[in-house]
Amino acid sequence: MTSEDQPAAPAPTSLANRYGGQKRALTGKAKRNVLLAALAVGIALMAWISTSSATASVSFKDIGYSTPDATQTEVDFQVTKDPAADAKCAVKAMDAKFAVVGWKVVDIGPNAADAGGDGGRTTVHRAVLHTESQAVSGVVDNCWIPDAAK
């Protein structure tokens, strides 16, 4: 083969032209700004964690239920909350197909100081619900602190 028969070699290209030049390192000012931004995010996260755990909370536990007749269900439950706080609990009665046949929101007032063995945080309650048909179950759906829901 002669030099005329060989294909022409591609034009030389440098890696910098093809892939770009070397990346510059962050300047001292840019490093400082990134550090300050990360510090601000960390402080904000810690503030959010500390204030969210300090908000009032309430928990509940179903104890039992009874159905004296087809139009009434009694639900027994306990509520644990700050003794000085008010709470509300949604209580429901359900039939065999898990349809809600009775519903009531119960107001839970401040606890007596000597209630329960946990400094008055846990109290026991009974809610009487009027039902549309025979209930086979009665439970607490949810409890909340009214002022915290705003």
C-alpha cells in the first residue's frame, strides 16, 4: 500500500478539547460558604428536633367494649397525656363488616394530680356510643391535643 491508499489520520485532538479542562479547586471563600450553609442546616435541624419533641403528645390504649343492646356500645380506654392538657378522642363502634355504626368525639379534661401511678398522666375513660345497628367492636380511632392541631 502506498501512502495514497491509506486513509488520512484524524486530526490530533487533545483530551482537554474533548472532555474539558481540569476542574478548579474550590476557593477558600467557597469552602467557607459551603461550611456555613451546612452548619446552618444542622442548627436548624437540631432546633426542629428539640421543639417537635417538646410539643404536647397524647397516646391511648383500648381496654375493652360491651354492647348492652343493638343501639348502644360502651368503649373503655385509657389516655396518657400531660395532666394539665385537654385532649379529644374519636371513638367508634363497628359492625361485623367493619362498617362504622357509631361515632363520638370524647373530651378529656385535665387529670387529677393523684390519678394513676405515673404522676397523673394516665386516666381511664368510658364512652357510651349510640349505634345504628348491633356493633361487634368498639375502639378508639385517634386522640389529639386540640391546641396542638391548630
